[in-house]
Amino acid sequence: MRMGKSEKSLSEDPNLGANAPDIDIGINADDRKAISESLMQVLADAFTLYLKTHNFHWNITGKMFNSLHLMFETQYNEQWIALDEIAERIRALGYNVPASYKDFQRLSTIKDDTTVEHTDWREMVRQLTLGNEAVSRTARKSLEIADKAGDDPTVDMLTSRLKVHEKNAWMLRSLLQ
Ligand SMILES: [Fe+2]
């Protein structure tokens, strides 16, 4: 079958294809920028906490090994899935995701000062308690910005993240009381 002239030209010349339309989801550009930038901070904090939690899962020693090795695993698995959701929300709002170690270090409020010498379980639990609270604070700031802009999907996502991180902080803190 012979291809029509216009069909052939379309497939061979990408400039003749449709261009991506501008984003128009009912949130103005300034708000999309502010929400995205706040989500980048949430992502950086969440990734740093994820890595710290996985690190402690690997390096835990002592009489609490069994229960904490498992507890940390439950937490980092849940956090890993959430990272994808946060990053893809940034994309849906029209921004690229800063996701290198450099980006995360620059944007995170959690100090990534973990070394393999930190194997005392109480110190691990203390750091993870503080880490979960740090993510909660950053997520809460972002939620306020999203809420003012009427960005319900982001509000919904961050509400879920707050529930998880505040619960984690409570459970971790309880181990030290
Ligand atoms: Fe493991």
C-alpha cells in the first residue's frame, strides 16, 4: 500500500508533529512553582531518611537486632514507594525532579552524618525519631502551600505522608521511653 504524502512527511519530520501543550490544570504557574519547590524539599528529606533507615537495617547489632532489623525494613520499604509518588507529583506539576546525592544533600534538612560506627541501637532509634519528625515538618510546610493553592492531590499525598512519619516517630520514640 502506498502511503499518502502527508502521512509520510509526518513520520519523517518530527517538526510536523504536535507540540506539547502548556500545562493548564487550574493551578497558576506561580503556585505550581512554589508547590514543586516545597515538594523537592520533602523528597530530599524523605530520601535522606529512607537511606538512613536502610543503613540502620544493615548495620544494627546487639540484643535488639531481630525486632529493629525488621522494624527498619518495614519502614524503609514503605518510604521507598512514597519517594516515587512524591517525585511523580513534581513532574505532574511541570518540574524536573532534583534527584542526585548532591541535590538531596543541598535540599535536605536532615543531616546525613551517619557512619558505620553508629551501631548503638539507641542512637539509631534516636536519629530515626528525629528524622521522621524532620520529614513531618517539611511535609507540613509543603501541605500548607498546596492547600492555599487548592492543590488537593498534593494535600492528599502529604496528609498520608504525615500520618506515616508521625506514627513512625511515635513508635521509635516509645522504644527509648
Ligand atoms: Fe534486608
